[in-house]
Amino acid sequence: AVSNELTGPIPDSISSLTNLATLRVSTNFMTGTLPPGLQSLSGLTVLDLSNQWSNGEDDDYDTKGNSGFVGTLPSFKGFKELRRFDLGVNSLQGTIPVDFLADVDRSDGGLFEYA
């Protein structure tokens, strides 16, 4: 769902998609806080919620007043399979949790990409 002009929040009912491996909704107009149900998708290999433009214009981040997703950053503890993670160009704030991405499995030398 990249660049499909999706709007609004991610519904908490996303937690029912227990076999979801990729959630990529970058470059849209989504807003709101990250729902608690997102934490239950620990089997994700790709989580890309980047580049959310709340004002309907994605051409100039510095002057257009982006907000996108707001609130605090979840820990994403338990996400062992995650290989790509991107929350860039949003308005998340606060401190990074101590256990942030603590369980990502890097033992196989696999690539882990984040932004």
C-alpha cells in the first residue's frame, strides 16, 4: 500500500492478522498513534510506516508541516523475525524504550535494516 493515499489511523483490529509478514504502508497520509495491536504482530519481517504526510502534500517536509503518526515509540519487543524497520518522517516522540527491538534475531548474520 505504498503511495496509495491512505488516510487515518491504523485500526487496532490489525492484531487479528496474526500471520502477517509484511506491513508496508509508507508514503501515505496516515495519522494517529500506533495502535497497541501492532505489538501483537511479532512475526513481521518488514515494518515500514515511514513518510506519512498529514497535510496531503508530500513534496516538502520542512515547510508543509508533517505530523503523520504521533505519540510514543513502542518497544517492539518480541519481534524476532524483523529484518526491515522504518518509521522515518513521522512525529513520534519521547524516549526510546530500553527494550526497543531487543529480541530481533541477529544470530544468523542476517541483514537488519532500519531508518
